[in-house]
Amino acid sequence: MFNPNNMEKMMKQMGMKTDDINAKKIVVDLGDEEMVFEQPELTKISVKGKDMFQLQGEFEKRAKGPSEDDIELVAEKADVSKEEAREALKENSDLTEAIMSLE
């Protein structure tokens, strides 16, 4: 196995530097879904002026969509059900456009 002291010495010789980053939550956007890491371990690795990040931890995959607050607002303003408001927001991500599409 590697001796931690030798490993640090080799990393310095190669111009590598690591920094632990204290993050409370990290969200990775996957298009229609997102990965949400709560209490992740994030390390920044710098090599010859280039930065790389190593992310570790448990995550939850979530479907992206309009927030409940947005759905309630559109439903209230357009006087429609929450389901109708949700569909309008999926088609029109802008709140004003979603409301206008329902009127």
C-alpha cells in the first residue's frame, strides 16, 4: 500500500493540490431529472492550472417539474385545478404564459 506521506510528496511533485469543500447540498441537472446530494463530500483537485471535482455521497433522483408554489399560484390566478395548472406550467415554464394559456 501507499504511505500517505509519500503520496502527498508525489502529488506535490506532480503539481497536484486538493481542497475539501464544505457543501450542504449539490443538485446535478440531468434535463428531465436531477440528482440531489444532501451532505456530500466534495473535493477540488487542481492539476497544472486545471480544476477537477470529486463528488461522493448518497443521492436521490428526482423528476423535475414546477414547484407546488407555482402550481398553486397559476391555479388561483387562472381559476383552474392544480392538475390543469401543472400541465400549463409543463408546456409554458413562464408563470405569466402559463396563466395566459389557461384564460
